[in-house]
Amino acid sequence: MKHVIGIADMRASALPGDVLVTYALGSCLGVVLHDPVAGVGGMLHAMLPSSQIDPAGAATNPFRFVDTGVPALFGECYRLGARKERMTVKVAGGARAAAPEVQDSFEVGKRNFLMLRKLFWKNGVLIDAHDVGGHDSRTLELEVGSGALLLRVGRERKRL
């Protein structure tokens, strides 16, 4: 069954037939976890780097922010039987929101990826593959059973 992960949303599954997909990863980050032994996969679509700008909003929806959404994603995958040492971690998004000729003074995409790397560094997590930056929106599609992750950027499709 296909499950669409919207903006500021997360889902994890242990059903081999499930497909998790998220669209429109511009400056947002898509974080994908997969444990091949437990057959668990999870996906987060986070908008902003730090929940410090809206702690009340983060309490209501932790998936809006990298610093609160990523721990929630790991927690849900652990709840379904995944283990940190077996999980692969893949990331896409973090694009510049502005056109190339316009200065992107907020640099949300860059800040999202920096927050993620800092969070992973503090917790001993390595990124197995990533496709970040640039100006193009991305789509991610995870087959939970196999762990295959399809990345679409424009008309280009590749495995990540």
C-alpha cells in the first residue's frame, strides 16, 4: 500500500508491501531509515532546522523541525523493531528556495542539512547516501520490504 508523507509529517512501517513516498522536497529534508533485518522503514519530511523558533508548535507537530522530527522518526522505527546499528540512513532535499540569480538570505535548505549533520554527529549516526542542495525539488519513494529508495529530480530517476 502506498502512503504519502506530507510536509511536516512522518511515517514508519514494518509491512513489506508498503511504499512510503514524499513529494516536493525543496528546502525541506526527506530523511529515510531502513533496517533490512527487521524489515522496518521510515520517512520524515521536515521543513525547518530548529524547533527553538516555535517550541509550542514543535510540541504539537515535532515533524516540522529537523531537531525534533528526526528523534521521533528513530523512536518510531525502534518501536517497530529496528536497531540503530543495522539501519541505513539516506537524505534528500535541502535545496535553495530562491532562484539562482536571487540571494537566498535565509538558506533554509542549507541550515536543515547542517542541523541534521550536527544531530547525527552527536548521536553517532552516519549518512549512507544523500542528494542535497541545488535548486530542484525532489521526490522520494521507499519500498519498505526491499529498502529500495527511488529518487526523482525533475524527469531523472535513480536509486539512492
